[in-house]
Amino acid sequence: MQHELSEGLLLNKEGNLMEAGYAFSLVKKYDRSMIKGMKWRIKEWDYYYIGNKHCGIALTIADNSYMSMGSVSFLNFDEKKETTNSLMKWFTFGKLNLPSTSKEGDVFFEYKNLKMSFKHENGKRHINVYFNEFMKGKNLRADLYLDETNQNSMVIATPFKKDKHFYYNQKINMLKSSGYVKIGDQVFDFNDETWGVLDWGRGVWTYSNTWLWSSLSGKYNGHRIGFNLGYGFGDTSAASENMFFYDDKAYKFEDVRFDIPIDKYGNDSYLEPWFFRSSTGDINLKFTPIIDRKANLNAVIIKSNQHQVFGTFTGYVLIDGKEIYFEDMPGFAEKVHNAW
């Protein structure tokens, strides 16, 4: 059994979660001033991925206390190429003033040759990016609007085994996109069958963590389909983050396992097909990779080994005994280890 969160404050006076569990919206109120853990362990971010079968863009604005970051990744699936550029500021400790909810408030990052904003405008999310000399001297310009097509989202409040540490996370799938991304003189269309997801996170983390996460949003045979799958992060005994979205509804799942193929040297082979299964058989998916957006950083106190793999999903989930099948839908899956 999984515990569904009730409304109220996220943290108690000791700085621990009032309760752990899942919800379909931000029923708990996050208040940074109630955090009792070490201030340099606070991590807050807004991450968007918007894409279709031809291209995608990933955007991050984060304030991780001792450093903040603005990051842009552009993925060209037709050419199987990706470019990532990030800029960091040091010792910001909340100065970006990221909102305490995803429902309102605007987010900005401006530093050197990068200007980014995530705004709420007329019931939509408006993303505006200008990155000078983003790719081989070419400037990047993005102007995107996102519409929520399902009022449900994946929300989870996860404790760590360490006192005063927690993670409050929301994933909003099935964000319908309109707009464009321009790199140099080339314009990429982000209308029609282009969809996005928001990863909204606030918390106090322990130093070293490994997690697996996968996301899909789109349309198949006239139905809007999305999912959020993942595990490995914090103490998820009260609830998992596995959820499936179908048209206007959301369905909670329990466990899932990511089977990443292993090469002859015992290493994960990220560009070979992955498989996603649950112990009850209600999740059965094949993931065919196209691009592995990887990064391996080792800078004394900050270490990160990231593999965010983009590709297509084919398979089914079972909802109330009914098989929901889809094939070749674009999405991503990742395995990340961070020590930061």
C-alpha cells in the first residue's frame, strides 16, 4: 500500500517531513524558511524538457545553495547530435528566489551570455531563452508556450534516512507546446506533436545519491499519454513516483524496474534497448535509445556521472485490467549519480 498525502505544511518545526507519500497535486506547502538542515545542502530547481520525434530542448534553472546554474541542451534526433552549455554562479544561497510553488511565480537566470525566464502568462507557461554563441558561434533563441492538458501531476514527498533531509518533487507531464527554437539561421518547429514535462524540485539533500528516472508525454491514436517512472532516490517506502497519465486522468503504480543492458566489461550499455517491467506485470515497455546525453564531472567536492538517454518507447500498461498499448513514442530515461 502507498500513502496519499493530505493537505497542510510540508515540514514540522524540527524541519522534517510532516508525512511522506504521493499526491496528484502540490497539496503540501513548501516554505524555505522552515528548513532546519544545513543551508548549503538546500537544492531547488525548475527543469523543462520539450520535444518531438525530430528535436528537443532541455532547460534548467537551479539554485543549489553554494552554486546556481542555468543550463540548455539541444538535441537533434534526425542527426543524432546534442549540444549542452551551462553557466554557474557561486554561493547564491537562495538569491534566485525560486517560487515555493509551481502554480505561480516567475523564474529568471541571467549571467554572461545567457538569459532565461520561465513565466506564467495568461494561463500558460512561457519559456524565453537567449544564449549567445551557444553552438559553434551560433546563437540560440527559444520562445515557447506550454499548456497543461491534464490537471493531475506526480507529486512525492520523500525523506532521507538522515534527519532534516527531504525532497519535495512534482512532475507535470503532457504539457502541449507551441513556439520555436532558432539556432543560427535554422528554425526548429516546436508546434504540432511537441510535448513537454516540468520537473519541479525543492529539498535538502544528502551528499551522494543515485537515481533512475524516465518520462514520456505525447499523443497516440487520438489519446494523450504520459508517464513518470523512477526509483533509487531517498526512502520511498511510503510511496513510489510511478504514475501513468491517460487523457484527463492519472493512475498510480507501485514498483518498476529499469533493465539496462550490460556490456562484456560489466558496464551499463546505454545505447542498447532498455526494458521496463513491474512485479505485477502492469508495466511492460521497451525503450530504444537514440542519443545518450552524458556528462562525467569530477571537481573535488562536486562529482556527477549522468546519462540522460533519449529515444522511443513501445509497449503497454494495464489500467483496471485494460491494456493501453503504444509504440515509437518519444521520451527519455536516465541514470544519474551525483555527489554534490
